[in-house]
Amino acid sequence: MKSAPRYTLAFVLVVAGVIPAFPLSLNPEAIPFQVSRSFGLMLIRGEVNGNPATLILDTGSNHTIISSRFVDVLTPARGTVSTEKGSGYSGTGVFTRASLKVGPLVWRNHRILAMDLKEISKSLGQNVDGLLGMDFLNEFEIVVVDLRQHKLILK
């Protein structure tokens, strides 16, 4: 019977060490989105490092990309990444860390790619501050895009 408090302490320490980037919830989070006027892209209002941002939900991107105006990064010759492969947006950026807030969910201090997004904003005819990639979506067990209700459901 004396060992019960030790097991309880061990259980608390194990649980405390497995705190995910997002709070665990049995209820899914429904985040509203808009469909862009051109190209039909899903636009989500969020925050990057505490600043309001318009983000594209982009399942074709491996990495979350944000506008370099949200972070203080020097773009060194080494450490830059080119996204010229694939059929989507191409450009050069640098990996850094940022915090994103989407609905009630906060993704703190995560590795993201910072790039100049002026050209993509120009081509879409509206301001775009970033793309939520698969690294963001992989944080969730269930991802549902409800096109009729215009909601991204994350659990």
C-alpha cells in the first residue's frame, strides 16, 4: 500500500510529459472559413505571433508557410529553402519559429517556413498571410472539411 503514492506520482509525471501542442479535447473544434473569390481556396482567419492573418488551408503543402513580415529573420545564403518542386506556389524562404492561432487552437513556437507572399497575394487578388500545411493538420486525429457549412473541424 505504501507504493500507491509513487505510482500516482509516476502517472502524473508521464501524463504531464505528453502535453501536445494543442489542448486535448473530446469535442471537435469547428473553425469557420471563407472561400476565396478566385480559385475557390479555403481562407481561415487566424493570428501569427499575435497579429491578424489570412491563411490558406493547403493540404498540398508539407510545411506551414507564413509571410516573412510576421517574423524577424535574416535570409542567409545558407539555410534557405526553395519550394520549386511540385505544382503549387514556388519561392525561396527560411525556416524559423512562430506561434499560430486558429480559432481557439494555439500552435506555439513551431517550425514554419517564412517567405515573401506578395506574389501569391497579387495573383489571388487579395491579401494572403500564409498557408496552413500538412504539418499543422497532422497534429489532429480527425480533420473534416465541411464545404456546406464552411467549417474546418479538427479533433
